[in-house]
Amino acid sequence: MRMIDFDRKSSLKSIYLYLTESEATQIKEELEKLLKDPEAHEHFHVCDARDPYREISCSIVTEIKLKNISRYNKLEQQVLSEK
């Protein structure tokens, strides 16, 4: 698991999510779509209905995708390469 705080341009080690039922359902449904083809270069965003600047973005990372790490931006490359 890798988490990035793009505002602070750093990796996160721990995060707490406080979701509405609607947000949790949306994340569940979107993750189910991603799991149908984990190798697809797909991702999703779930935004807070009251504050669109608050969002969760998710993708599935696989060993195959990590072999082509150059497709990610510099911050993503750094965080995805962390041990």
C-alpha cells in the first residue's frame, strides 16, 4: 500500500477515512470495477459532495505496472519505489 499527499508532496504512512455511506458505496463499486482487470491503467476519484477539492483517488498497482514505473510522475515513482 502506498499513499501520497499531493498537497505536501510526500508519502503518508497512516490515514484515517471518515466516509458517508454514499462515499463508501461508491468506493466499493469503483474498486470492484478495477478488480475485474487489475492490469488496466485505470483509476477512479471519489469527491466530497460538499467540497470537491477533497477527494480520494485509487488505482491498483501490480508488479507488471511497476516494471514500467516511468509512466508515473516523479512523486509517484519515488513513493512507489519505497520499501
